[in-house]
Amino acid sequence: MATEPQGRRRSLNEGAHRSKSGMANPAGPAEPHGPRRQFNESAHKLGGRWPVPPEEAADANCRPVDRDLDDERDVVAHAGRLVLALGALGVVYGDIGTSPLYAEQVIFTQHADAAHATPAGVYGIVSLIFWALAIVVSTKYAVLLMRVHNRGDGGGMALAALIQRRKIGRTTLLVTLGVFGAGLFLGDGMITPAISVTSAVEGLNVATPDLAHLVVPISLAILIGLFLIQRRGTGAVGFLFGPVILFWFVVIGALGAREVIGHPGVLQALSPTWGARFLVKHGVAGFLALGGVVLAVTGAEALYADRGHFGAAPIRRTWFAVVFPAVLLSYLGQATWILNHPQAPLNARTFNPFFSVMPGWAVVPMVILATVATIIASQAAITGSFSIARQAVQLGFLPRIKITHTSDVEGQIYVPAVSWTLATGVIALVLIFKRSGALADIYGVAVTGTFVLDTILFLAVARALWKFPIWKTALIGALFLIVEISFFASNVSKISHGAWIPLTVGLTVAMLMLTWRKGRLIVTENRTDEEGLLSDFLEQVAKMDPPVHRVRNVAIYLSPDRDTTPLALKADVEHHGIMHEKVLIVSVETAGVPHLEAPDDLFVDALGSGRFKIRHVTLRVGYHDTPDIPAALALARRRGLLERNLDLEGASYFVSRIAIRPTHQPGMSHWRKLLFVGLARNAASPVVAFRLPVDRTATVGATISL
């Protein structure tokens, strides 16, 4: 195999052009300050150039892989602190910030055996809520987990990618746990819109009880409208998310503070002794009440999942400065009202301490504000599900699915398959359960399962990468796992009430991911055997007699890697006896980091020799990036990696479309092979996934055994 005298692989970081982050449109005009962003989406960008180590600069044949594997590189804000703080409020805290709407209502009605409207009962519940927020949200997510990141990115899939590429001990098990956590997150995503919007509209029961029968129709209308606008994107109204949620926290904090000022004795509920007494006194009933307390911390995982959007500091600051004080005051204010109205919890239909703490004239405006806040919370859950799905596709845990960019704003995507699946689930849940109290019965199992899995992954990373001593790891693990496993166990009783629905959805999604990942590895191995080495193929072509007929123009073949022969190229030579004068082979590699930039995103190799010299282009993307092959090739030409006169605009693209044939060979159970085949048949076309020109792309079929 011949190589160029100046080195086989060139990154040409001396080129005059740089790509935009993500390769979404690398051929576009350069922007001095990066692509346009809105604070409610991604008001940051991973930093610019990363210094090239001297040993790498001296060796032009080596890819600078170490730079994109550096774990200390964090997000770099391209917005002011206020903008980032507002963005974090609008995106991160919608779920946990609307929990006061229903948490205490559910606890004092559905766990009335232990949660009595007495000082001991009320103070005990508030104490448990406060310490749950302090331990799970403040200590675990806001302080500790924020320190673990994958080049700034957070969340279960990001942790799984970090563990996989750093090869932390028991990698397969830990990655599997990360996948299950992502599945539970998606399963739980169905409940958040349903319970949030329904609980807000139920405020009509306090304002006008005669309108109670309209709660379900109004909730359904709001939710259906929310899902219908997903395809159009939310950029037009996204700038309102942060200010609206900020106003929400100011209002609920002020209403709670008014009650606390009138009855300051309620502050003693912050003592852990009240919570401990409650659990000891009520035994099993008190333990089961934890299933209601966990409603106050649902949405905590969003702090970590959205870390890559805003960075750690803005999320921490808004939590401790705005969100935590506001929701705590709301819970204390509701507790005060319950103490003053001990008979109120006896009527579950009309009991609503959140709306009852406010003056009568304010109920209807507050219902409107609560509805808007819950719509924002639902939007955050939906877009979070879109992001998880895209990460899973890029990391190879799901087949290619259709992903639409709804605007030029980074992060604004629409995934039809996920959107319609969520919409169907949400609408079904509202129709079946009808009340937020009934929906709360199914809320908690998936959430607490995600908490436990995040803790396990965190401990593994802290022990392996931070070199935590065993005693410190055990101490931290005991603190978090005792609390979270207690929450999980207290919610197990909800499975018979319908909690099996989100749990089943989450486990099913996780099984699909693991099946696709395993099947893809088997198919890739078999496909490699079928394709053969590219170097051997080029040698055979050079020796053909009569010589292969050379066709003018440029042919671009997609291939999974650099060393094997694209099946479409093989078919052209063996069946048609032709080969284009200029041949490019393009491979797309997904790195285990969220974004890649120049010079780590494009590499060009010269393969073969003489008349049969071809170019191999490797496009490397992060799991948050969208590969655009035509734009990437145009960028490579601008950088000088490809000939300046190369006719990419008239080039023909060739894609190998693989048909999978399940066999009885070992490696995976037969039913999972059939499942894999079904997923493969419904995968999006690579023409769409890689943004190839439809009118210049040909597809060549091939069959591979599984």
C-alpha cells in the first residue's frame, strides 16, 4: 500500500478554514462567534482549538486522538451569567419546580395512614422532603455528580460513553446499567407531561368546583397541542421559558413565605429528628409514605442530564439561590395551611394545599401560570427524550431514525418516532388515570431506579478516575444508596397500581438498545469478512486482464471503516467491470465525546498506487453532532485535504443497503435476532441520515448473515 511522502494521515490544522462544532453544516460560512444560540437551548460551546502536544505535532502519521479523549475539558460559556442562569431555570428545573403542585397533596391523601394533619405528621413529612432535597438533589446531583462529565456532557448515556472509552473495570456491566438508566429516563418521560399538566389544571377544582369535569378535556387539549407543535420547533417561544419559570419560583416562594411568616414555628420541621420520629412511629406505613416524598425530587436527574447545555456553575447557582429556597418555602407554606385546616385532607377530591394557600382572587391567575409552567416542564421532558434518542443512535445503541432540525439553534431537533410514541403514552395515561393523584401512583419507580443507577456509575468513575479511597467511596455510596434504595423499595408497592407501565417501557427501550448494540457488532464482523481487505482488492484490480474500464467523474462510497472494501465498489468492479477515475471512500466514526472540532474531525488517507490510487476520508463526530457527508467533504476540500478542483458537486454517491438474514449461529438468542432484523428494516436510510443528495445517490443491495 503506497503512502504519501508527507505522511499517511493529515489533519492540516494549518488550513485557513475551521469547521463549526458538530459538523451539522461544516461547509457554511464561518461565524466569528459560533452559530446562533438561545439561552434555553445551548448557550455554550465546547472550547475552541485544543493545544497539540509536541509529540503529536512531530508525528504527522498519528491521529490526535488524545485531545478528544481528555476528560478535564469542560464547556465554555458563550453567554453571560444571567442568560445561562435563566436558561437553566427554563430547561432544567421545570419538573422539580412544579412538584409542589401535587407532592403534599398526594402524600396527605394517599398515605393518610401515616401522614396525619397533626404537628408530628406534618413536620415529619416536611422534614423528609427537605432532607430528600438536601441529600439527593443538593449533595449528590448539584455538588458531586456535576464534577463527573464527559467533555462537559452529563447524563446516563454520557457516563456510559465515558466508561466505555476509558475501559473502566467491568465495563460491559456498567455500560449496560447506563443503558438501563437511559431507558428508565425515557419511560419516565411519559409521566412528567401527564401529571404536571393535569395537576395544574386541577386548580380549577379550587376556583370553581363545578368545572371539575373539564380537567381531563382541557389537559388533553393542552398536551395534544404541545406535541403537535414539536415538528415546528420551540425556538420562537423558547426565550420566554427562563423568565416565566423565574416568575413561577418568585410567586410560589412568596406565597409560601407569607404562610411561614405568620407561623414561624413550622421551620422546626427542617430538623431531621422529625423525619426520623415519623418513620419510627409509623413503621411500614411511614416507610410507604416515602413513595410520596419521592415526588418532591422527581426531575433531579435533569440537573445532571442538562449539564452539557449550561455547564455546572449556572445549574448549581440557580438551584441554591432560586429553586431550592422557592420550593422549600412552598412546601413549608402548604404544611402551615394543612395544620390550620386539619379536616381538609379527608376530602381527597377537593384537597389541594398548593392552590389553597393563596387568596381567592389569585387562584385563576395561578392556574394559568401553573399551566404555563407545566407546559415548559413537559417541553423539557420531551426535548430531553429527543436528546437521549439521538445520543443512543450516534453511540450505536439504536438504529438510524429520522431526526429533523427545526431551526439553526443548536439542540433544536425533532424526532418523530419518539414524539409520537410519547404522545400516545401521555394521552393514554391521562385518559386512564384522569387525576394527578392517580398518576402519582405510577410515578416513582422509574425515577428512583434512575437515581440508583446514576449513583452506581458515579461511584465506579470516582473510584477509577478520581482514585477515591475505598472508605470514602463506601461512605458516599452508603449515604446515597440507603436513601435511594429506600425510595425505590417504597415505590415497589405501586407496581400493582400501574407503575409497571413506565417500568415496562423503560426496560423495553433498554432491551432494544442492548439488542441493537449486540446485533450490530455481529453483523459488522460478518460484513467485514464479506467485504475483504481494501488493500487486497486494489491489488487485484490493478492486475485485472483486461483492465477494468475507468469511468469519468467522481464516485463516493460509504464504508463502515477504512480497511475493508465497500460492497458497492466491489459490485461495480466485479459485476459491471467499471471503476470511476476518482474514488473517495468515506467512513463516519462516532467518538465517545459530545462534540469534535478541527483538527480532530477530518482525516484523509491515500490508498493504493498508480492509476488505482484512491482517497479515504474519515469524518469523526461526537454523539451530539449530526454527520453531514457532503458538507464535510466540501470542508475537506477547502482545508486542502482534497484536491481543490475535485468535482464534489457532480459526484455520485454509492451506498450499500444491507439485508440481514437471521441464522441459528451462536452469539445471540434467535428471538433477539428477529428483533434486530425488525429494527434494521425500519432504520432510516443512510441517504437521509448522512444528508446525501437523493438525485445523485445509488443504493446497492447485499445480504449479511446474523
